[in-house]
Amino acid sequence: MKIARTIAQLRAVRKAWHKAGQTVGFVPTMGALHKGHLSLVDAAKAKSDKVIVSIFVNPTQFNDPKDLAAYPRTEAADLAMLKPMGVDLVYIPNADEMYADGFATKVSVDGLTDCLCGATRPGHFDGVATVVTKLFLQTGADKAFFGEKDFQQLQIIRRVVADLNIDIKVIGCPTMREEDGLAMSSRNVRLSEEARAIAPSLRNVMGKCIIDVQTGKTIADAVQDAKTRLAEIGFGKVDYLEFRDSKNLELLEQLDCPARLFAAVFLEDVRLIDNVEIK
Ligand code: AMP
């Protein structure tokens, strides 16, 4: 497994692969890897000849400096997880080359970024769209693999690729969960034992909320009941609990199109996000 820490090293390897006629799959991550990330690696391995995984805690997508400082960094453990998966190259860019002196360009997506996580994390999706565009251009990959866990991010990246005519195929992969239903996330390690025991209830409350709507409750009532239940269980502030159109992320008052229920809820100082497809 090769490791590239500069754009030049990365490009040299990828150009050789393309010259040999091999396709390249790419999995961007911020490290602190878990089985959710590894499921993307599996998908990339199945659909490409060579696989690049990037590890970069991108400073420009953190609107809260405390969140950036607290983000887990576990490079040695990450590399140990990737090696047996048969990853061909791990790209670990350094922030100085990523954001060299005078850096002034931003990729900013209208519309899709206003709601959900965009509403409470100003600038977050500009940071994501910009760094992912850079990573696409740097890797020159043919396919990129993203988790549906971050569904809004996935839709935003699809928009960027379509709008900027980037020659890469974006592939969404299902959310991996712990056995108790909690969506895997690098942030889960920050939960206390007590909070970790409560956390899976988010998925259960979301499931009940969906069934309530499917069995006749209005969306407004079902969401209100779910919020009350979350507070009773011990969750903190609910950033959002919303039914939205899966495609354009517009807020729904009734289920009349392919839809998802999206949630962002604080537990202690950890912000958990999840989304569930409505079958
Ligand atoms: P992150 O390291 O949090 O930036 O995530 C890197 C990629 O892994 C993103 O495409 C995420 O959507 C994806 N990912 C994170 N958690 C999960 C999960 N539980 N299941 C599937 N994909 C995930």
C-alpha cells in the first residue's frame, strides 16, 4: 500500500495506472476510520481496478474551532485498517499544500446547501464542496464513493460534478450501523458510556415517526411527538427532524415523492446525524 503526502506523488502513481488502462476508485475520508468507511472501500474495490483513500481533516469545513480541535486523528490505526483491505494508495495531503498562501477560490452550491446541516453550520458545505472538488482534480479518479449517512453531502457533490462537468462517477453507498442501530460515525467515540447507551434510540424514534406518518398522523404531529420523545429519552437540542424530498431536499408536508427523514440531534456535546429512507 503506497502512501502519498504530496500532489506530485499522488499524480505520478495515478498517471501510471491510467496509462496501463486501469480504472481508479476514490474514497475521501477525514480518517478515524470505522466499518462505515470500510464499506466504501469494499464498494470501490468491487467497481475499480485501483483504489485511493484520502485522509484529510479539512479545516475549512469546520465552523466551530472546538469541533475541529476535538476531531479524532488516528493515522496509524487508519493505515492498519486500510492495508488488509487491499487499498492501493492512501493520500494524506498536508494543509499547507491544500491551502497554499493566497488561496482564494471557493466552490459554493446554491439551494441544496441552505437547509438541514447547511442552516446551522454556515460555510460547512462550501468547505466540503471546495475540498472534494480539489480532491477529484488531484486524484483524477474515475469513480468516487460516498456514504448515504451524509445524504445532503452526497446530493451536493452530485450537483457539483454535474454543474462543473467533472469527469467522475459519484456512487452512493448505504449507511452502516452498529448492531444496536446507531449509525457509525467517527464522532461516536466522543460519547460517554451513558450517552452511547441512549444514542441508538435516535434511529428508533425516527422509525416510529415514519410509521406514524404512514399510518395517518400528519407530518407536523408525528415530528412534534418524536421531538418530545427524544427530550424524554435524554437527547439535547434538535437541530432538525424533517421529512424531505430525496432528490431536491425540499421540505415535505406530506409523503408524495421519494423521501427521507433527516435528523441532527445533540447528545452531550456531540452532534449526531442520521437519515432514513422511506420505503
Ligand atoms: P468522514 O470521514 O466522516 O468525512 O466520512 C467519509 C465518508 O464515509 C463519507 O462519504 C461518509 O458519508 C462515509 N460514511 C461515514 N459514516 C458512514 C456510515 N456509517 N456508513 C456509510 N458511510 C459512512
